[in-house]
Amino acid sequence: MFNSRINRVAVLAVMAASFGSVVRAAEGENGSLYQRLGGMPAIQAVVDDFVSRILADDRVNRWFAHAASDPENARLYKAKLADFICQGTGGPCKYTGADMLSAHKGRGVTEDAFNAVVSDLVATLDKFKVPEKEKGQLLGILGPMKSGIVNK
């Protein structure tokens, strides 16, 4: 159980490590992606809905069993994910979790599972009416992480 928690945190770190170049590309004349998404309150709302979706999604929830095991684990997972997205979109947060490769190594994450999580994220972003430009930029941050998450 402890090892799976470390693995989930590691996944977030790999994603964070990939953020640097994408953040620079996401900054434009209207501010950082973080600012255009609405800052931390908006990110926390998206994370809350997104985590609820993946925990309820039978296609992927087995990979998130620890977060679903009790409310405190869910709260901690959401906080790490919010920091991860905040940092990755140019916000002031500092993600302190593990990298994606370490987090997913040996976990057997399939391409179908990765795609299901992306689908859940898109549904959440659509629910909050995130504009296409910002949605595309956020998904563009996650796409390159696929090779570190999906185990062959």
C-alpha cells in the first residue's frame, strides 16, 4: 500500500519535470496559463471534480485505490495534484512529489487506462467550460508524459 502511494506521487513528479518547456510556451500576452485558468481556486475545483471522476471510473480506479481508501488520502492526493498543475501552468506552487517514470514503473498502466484518464480530464475541463486554447495547452503538458506513464 505504501509503495503504491509512492508510485502515484512519483507519477506526478515526472509530469512536473516535463512542465518547464510547456509553461514557457503557455505564457502569452494574456499571462500564464495558470492565470488564464483562474488561479488556484479554479485549479482546485478542477482537481476535485477530476479526482472524483477517476475514482468512480472502473477503467482506471484500481490505479488510484490508495486515494480512494480514505478521505485523508484523497485530500492529500488532490493537494499534490493541484500543486503539480499549479506549477506546471506557471503558478507559484512548488510540486514536491516523485517523477512520473518512478511513480509508474512496474504498475502496468496501459495505453487504454492513460486514454481513459485523459478522457476524464477532458470531461472535467468541459464541465468547467475551460476555453479550447487553455484546454489544449493543459493537455499538451500531459501528452509528453505518456511514455513515462504507460508500461509496455
